Amino acid sequence: MQSFVRRVKALSESIQLILTLAIMGIAFFLFILSNVYTETYEIERFSNAQETIRSPITIEDTRETERRQREALQSVEDRYVILHDVTEERVEYVQELFDAIASVNKPVTNDSEEDDEDDQSDVSIERSTTEKLQELKQILSSDIIEELADDELLRLINMTESEKQLSVELLTTSLYEIFAEGVRREQIDQAYTQLNQRFQFSSIDSELKDALVALGEFAIVENSFFSIEETMEAERQAMSNVEPAMIRAGEVIVREGQTITNEIYDKLTLVGLLNSDRNVFPIIGLLIFVLLLIGFLAYCLNNYLDKNNLELKRSFALLLIVLVILTIMKSISLFSTDENQFYLLTPIATGTMLLKILYRERIALVFTIVFTFIATVMFNGQIPGALNIEVGIYFLFAQLSSIVALIAIKDRAAVLKTVLATAVVNVLVILAFLFLSYESYQLREILQYSAYGLVGAIVSGVVTIGILPFFESILGILTDMKLLTLASPNYPLLRKILTEAPGTYHHSVMVANLSEASCEVIGANGLLARVASYYHDLGKTKQPHYFIENQMGIKNPHDFLSPKQSASIILAHPYEGAEILREHHFPKEIIDIAKEHHGTSLLKYFYYKEKEHNKHAKESDFRYQGPKPRTRESAVISICDSVEAAVRSLDEPTKDKIDQLIDSIIQDRLKDGQFDDSLLTFKELTIIKQTISETLNGIYHSRIQYPNDDEK
């Protein structure tokens, strides 16, 4: 029967976990949907846009890119190659003419013999201009003779030496300059004009100038020729320099009231805003993303979440924390842009602090990863396919710092210390982002963003402290902070035990020490065990003198009562204590331990005393009503309660006696079935036995016996 109950309970816990994960998955999907899903429009060409429409994706506008490439090709001019060999050849023609003129202008020398052999003389004969011209035509190239008229040649022949030097320098320099710029076939006339302009203001007389210009025009020919290789290379270079026409995610395609032109319509089609079929794929991607997160959570919660954390109220609290954090992130993401960066104000550490306080560190770490992944999508500026890694890194460090800093939760001041540590980490991460960027930030911006991180940490602490009472009071979830408050010696009920039943108070403190140490070594909640031990015998304050630890200097009242009457008083104290705790709105866990710490065990002393004169005494009349301990903490307290009371009754509590006593009590409880519902294992019972033994032997260790005066 018990195994069947366990199976049903386990099944309900599994179903509850599945429902919790399913609701989380739906919440993830709905909160992120707008960040990946793009709205499609039914728009006609040449109509007016009803709203401003932005591109949901980054994509290349191939048509625009091709148009730019065509324009680039059209702007490329033909490439020409200047052949310097042609230049040298034409200049050599000019030089040939001047050398020939110098040659014909030399006087002819005749040798004459006289009778006197020792006397010789040379006679120079000056030739006529006509003879010089004829000789010049004989030695010049036919190309020059055909191009230059006789009068032009005669004027060149008649140049003086100074005119020759000036003419040669001016003509060759002009030719080199004109040829250096390149002379194409269609530019020959332009080159002639350029040559005339160079001679226009020279000091040479007009006839010589005309002859030189004629010679220059003869020398000027085409020396720049079309190069198909260089032209094609220039075209390729122009094509490669064309930047692709990109439509950026978030870029405005059309503004409200603007006419939908063909170009705008094509852009809307290109980015998929007119095709509703394309919106299916982002939804599929989001489903896969959410399933991965839920699968990760399912594995972690199933392995790291304690069974008592699968109660309905704790599952509801977990969902509530997740929904609150998602709502905060979504709200801030709607106003956060690249310019204002309001995401720095997000109190993301609230979730991790609450999860660590209400559950455990591993669960907080698990949701740190989940919230980080979700933030990278949620803060993408509603640009499908984009991930904001900067936000993810900032949130990751903010959450990890809060987990690391929230180590020992002794009071609510621990949250304030955590806020300080988180604020420091937030500011450091922000400064790292600023200094790693290529942009130059002013001091005002650095202070502004640092203040954002500081405010985000402070708000995290304020929200955490503000929302904790809701979980503690309204949902009745027991937190370490609540336990620490209840453990204060000044707490009213604890002072009630101290003043009205001091022996019980001392006994409770001893049980608390033993229970906390035992729970810590088996992985149970040691703080819960300590606080519950303080109040487990609260019912004894109803009639404190009927319990032996409070009978100081008085007779035992049970000597005047029947065993059955005495038993009824003793058996009532767990339930009377639970009732007092319930009236003072104590957590359910502590109330349950107060009722369960004796389980359904038998009150042997009064039962056997009743049997002495009443053989028909019923054992059920001398058993506690229960229930049996249902948690490990409750079972540990029941053991420590009995052991501590029994050890105090020993005259000489040696180690062997203590170990034997602990073993007998545990074995007696096992045989009586008191641990059947507590989920304690035999290995854990062995560890508990060793821990209790070490603690008690540390308390009751042997001391040196100092001699008295007589012995001295």
C-alpha cells in the first residue's frame, strides 16, 4: 500500500514538473515571438503606406547592386598605351634634319700645289643656297622631303647659329611634351594646335617659325594606341570597387504616407514583407530554441530540484519568478536602443537572488544560463535573426556576481552586500564595453552608463527584498532569512520556552546542534533542522512540570497520576506545540516537524507501568498519533531528540555507552517502522550515527579529575 502511495505521489510530482515546464515554454515562446516574427503586409503599387515599415532582415539588393556595377562600367574610359619608341623615332627625324643642315652649311675646301713644295694653302669655297638645298634633298629621308616645301627648307638652311640653337631646343622640347601626353589618332589636330601655341610667343621670326611648325607637324604622329588588356583590367577593378547594395535590418524602407513606388515595392518583396509564407520559418526556429531551453531545464530541475521543492506553491513561485523576470526584460527591451542602452537598467540579478534564496545555488545557475540566452534574442531590437551578445554578456556577469556574493544568508543585509558586489561588476563590465569599442566616449556618457549599471543593481536588491515577504507569507515558502529570523533568541515563542520551560529550552538547543550537524553531512537542510529543533517541544510549555527536564526542586507530578493520565499529558505535547505554532503562523515545515518528531512511537515507560496492574492495556493508547516523519530533517530530529534525552540519563557517558545507546535507539525506530516515510537510506543512517556520536563525545569527553584538599 505504501509503495502504491509513493508511486502516485511520484507520478503527481512528475506531472506537476511537466506542467511547470510547459507553462514556462509557452511563456518563453510568447515573450520572444515579436523578436523573431515579422508582420506581413498587403500593399499595392503606387498606394500610400499606412505606417512606417522597416526591414526585418539584412539582405543584398541584387538589382541595385547590378545597376551600380553598370554605372561603374560605363564610367570606365578606354585605356591607351603610349609607345615611346614612336616618340624617339619622330624626334630623331627632326634631329636628322638639323644635322643635315649643319652638314650642308659647312664650306667646301680645295687643295692647290705651288712650285715651292714647302708652301701649301687651303681655299674655302662657299656654295650657293640652291646647291645647299640640292645637297640637303639628297641626304634627307624622302619622308621629310615630301612633307616640307623648298622655301621652308631654305629658311632652315639660312638659320644663324643662335637661331638654330633656339629652334632645336624649342622644337624638341615641345615634341617631347606633346608626345608625353599621348597623341591618339583623333587628337593629331589638337596636337598641331598645341604646337602652334608653343611657337606663338617665341622670338623667332615668322618665316623660320612657319618652317619649324611645319617640321613639327611632320614629326607629330599617333603614339597612343588602345589597350584592350588595360581597359578590361580597369573594368574589373571598377566592378570590384562597387559596394553591394545592402538593405540593413531595421532600415526604413517606406515611411508613413509615402507612395509605394516600384523600387520600394521590390524592396518590400525582397525582404519578405509581402510573403506570409516566409514567416513560418522564424516560428519553427523559435520552437526549436524554446524546446532546447525546456529540455535543458527539464534535465536540471529533475536532477537538482529537491522533491519538497516540487510542491504546488513552490512550482507556482518558480513560475512567478520566471514570469516577473521575463516581463521586466520585455518591458525594458521595448525602449532600449543602440543610442540609449536602457538594458543596463535591467534588475536581472533579482531572479538569481530569489532562486538562490528560495531554492538552491544550482537552480539559480541554471536559470542564469536560460535568462542569458533569452536576453540575447529579446534585446535584438526586434530584428529577426539578430542576437545581442553584448546584453547576454552583461546579464551573465550580473547574475553570476549575485550568486557568488550571496554566500551566507544571515539576514537581509546579505542582500545589500550582494547588491554592492553586483553594482561593482556591472560598472566594470560597462567600462570594458566602452573601452573595447572604437568609438570615443565622453566623460558624461561614461558616468551615465555606469550609473545605469549601479541603478540596475540597486533595483535588483530592492525588488528582491520587497518580493521576499510575498513568497514567505502569502505563498508560505520557507526561506533561510525566515529561518534566521525565527532562530533569534529574542523571538517571542523562543523566549516563552526559555522562561516557562528552561530545561526544555536547553534540551532543544542540544537537539538543534545534533540535528544541524547530522543534516549537513547527508545533504539535508541543516538550518531548517536547527530552527525546527528549537520549537519541536513547544507543547511542553502547556504543562512544563510534567516533563522531567523541567522538574527542578519539586516532586514528580506523575507520582500522583495514573500511567494512563500521565501518558495522555506526554502524548499531547507534539500536537499542542503544533497548534501554538499554527496560531502564530509558523511555516508548515516547522509545524509538521513538531507533530512528527515522535512519529507513532510507543511511550514505553507508562505503557509497561500500566501493564503491571492492567494486563489488558492497549498499546495504541500509549502511542503518539503521528504522523511518522516524512522528511529527512524530521527523521533526524526524532533520532537526536531521543538520543539527547537518553544520554543525559547516563551516569558516565563514555564513548562506548553513547555509541551503544545511539545504535539501540536507531534500531528500535527502524523495527518500529518510524522511518518508512522519511526517505532516509541505511547509508545515511550510518552517517547520522557517526555524526551524533562525534558531537556527543565532544560534549561529554572525559576531563582531568583534580584532587581535593583532603587528597592533597
